[in-house]
Amino acid sequence: MKQKSQELSLDRTGTGHRVCIKKLNGGRHFISRATGIGFTPGALVVVLQNYKVGPLIVYLRDTQVAIGRGEARKIIVGKEPTLCRI
């Protein structure tokens, strides 16, 4: 699947970057769980820790969240944090 140049999956985002969620790829179960945690299109995410192995730690909606690399791969983000809802 080819992605737009300004979009990438959350697992490829570096520590310290502020990104905006664009869309969620996956089945109903994943989307339901992710949106329940707060991963919704338009939400601002700050990557607190991404060592490229193991889980990512992100700041989302005033909460630190650890998310597995496989799930982070299904979250597509854009690098325009000014367009995000907080």
C-alpha cells in the first residue's frame, strides 16, 4: 500500500514528534479498542518513547499510553499537528 508523503504509520514516528491521527487501518475489534482508548482521527499524539523495538509510549488526551508495535503500525498519522484537535 502506497502512502502519501506526509502520512506514515505511528510505529515509524520518532521519539519527541507531535503527529495527528489521520485514520485507523484494521478490523472492527481493533478500531473499537483503539477508539475506546482515544486514538481517533484528528487527535494529537506525542511520541514519548520509540526505541524501534517493543511497545511505543505516547501521550494522548492527557494520558500516557503504551501501545504495541503491531497496533501502532495500523494507526496512520500525519505530520501537521496544527490541524489536530486537542
